[in-house]
Amino acid sequence: MKKCEYCDAKMDDNDYYCPSCGKTSSSEKQEIRRNTFFHRLFSFILPFLGLILYLLHRNSNTKLAKIAIRSAIVGVLFYILIFVLFIVYLILSIIVGIFS
């Protein structure tokens, strides 16, 4: 058991937020920032991993779950955009190749 640094209420070791006042301790804020950065990065680069992270965190830590699924969606949209641009490039290079 640990204590909240703001209101001295008892907290479980796994709690990020105080059940009494709702505030987050400063050491846990750093951990949350680090977790959200890695969730965003991995979910963007590998969207299927973002889906897995969402499924893992959807009941226990909804903030991380939302970050993971949003980053996965942005990653998928980015990959679709890159694919469309590549197809346009191929079509244009074929057209230019035919007329030259």
C-alpha cells in the first residue's frame, strides 16, 4: 500500500490515480508520459500492435487504450496515403514511359 502525496489517502500499488482526490503522483505522471509515448510510437509504426495494446488496456487503463487505438488508426491512414501516392507514382511513370 502507498499513500497519496496530496491527501494522504491509502492507494493500491497498481493505482495510477488516488481514489479519494483523483490526482496522480509525480512519479506516476512520468511513467504515464513514458507509457503514452511508447504506445503512440509502436501503435503508429505497427497498427496491429496498437489494436493489441487497446485490447489489453481497454478495461484497466482507458487512457492508454484510447491513445493506442487512435495512434493505430492514424498509422493505418498514413500507410493508406503512402500506398495511394505510390500507385499514383507508378501510373504516372507508366504514362510518361509510354509517351516518351
